[in-house]
Amino acid sequence: MNIKEKMKETQHLLKVLQDTKEAIEKEDTIKLKELSNQTIHSASITQETEYILLAVIIYSLSKMIERTNYREYPGWNSFFKELMGHLEHAIFALKQKKEDKFVAELRKIRSVISRLTGSLKRQIQDVFKKASINKASRIYEHGISMEKTSKLLGISIWELAEYAGQTGVSDVDLNITLSEKQRIKIASDIFK
């Protein structure tokens, strides 16, 4: 990736993070899921782990905000405050063009979970695991092999295959663009 493309991608990441923060503040889970999908599209193209990690984090946040019962668990407020702090630091790092610090902040978001305890820890770990599998299936939809996708997200090929089978991702035929009737009409128009 050349310098111009890298700068463009950095600006895109910054916009995604800023929009994510705004969507969290508004509790707009639909917008969060859209942002996650946009990020997965970029991840499929670049196959860079920071995009994938960001997509998983954003999708996980949408699920945590969607399920308001998490807010009742002990430790939720401090967990969420720390998570938002790391999000702010990630935004600041991108503004300063410090990509290593940006990636470190994303990893810190994941590490916050390891310090949780009890039911909240199990619930949040489950959300991140399911988000990883969901995002892996989306990367697989974009044509990246199951093996490579599972390695990028740290899940097993079995988990990905099982999820893809349940959702019908593996059944998508990308070659069908026109119906048989449409193709016959085009062919007969050509030979008139």
C-alpha cells in the first residue's frame, strides 16, 4: 500500500471510530452494525488485522448496547468507562498518525475483558466470541478462504464452517446475475 492509500485508509479508520463513538452515545445499534460491516469490507480487501479487530469490537459493542441487561451486572460501569477511554485514545492516536498506538488501544479494549469477573466476564467473552465468528463469516462471504479467515480471527475452521452453514453464507452463488429468461432475451436480441 503506498503512502497516499495508507493516508486514505487512516482517514477512513478515523471516521469509523468517530462515528462509532457517536453511535454509542446515541445507543444506535443499527449504525454500529453498519460501521462494523463497512470495516469488514475494508478488512476483506486489505486483510489487515486492525480492521478485523475493529469490526469485531464495533459489532460486540452493538450487541452489548442492544442487551441492556448487561448494565445491571456489577463492574459494568467501570468496564464500559474504560472501554470508552481506550476508544478515545485510539481516535487520538489516529489523529496523531500513530498507527502502533491505535492498534495497541484496540488490543487494550480486548484485554479489559480479561480483568472482568463473574457473570459479566462470561457474558462479554461470549459476545466477543460470537462477534468474531459472525465477522469471520462476513470475510468468508467476500471470498477469503475459510482457513485464512479463521486464522485472521483466531477461531477454528469448524466454528466458521458451522456458522456459515447455519446462515447460508456457503450457499451463496455469486455467479448468478441474470435469470435464464433475461439471458435468452439478450441472446436473441444479439442474433436478430
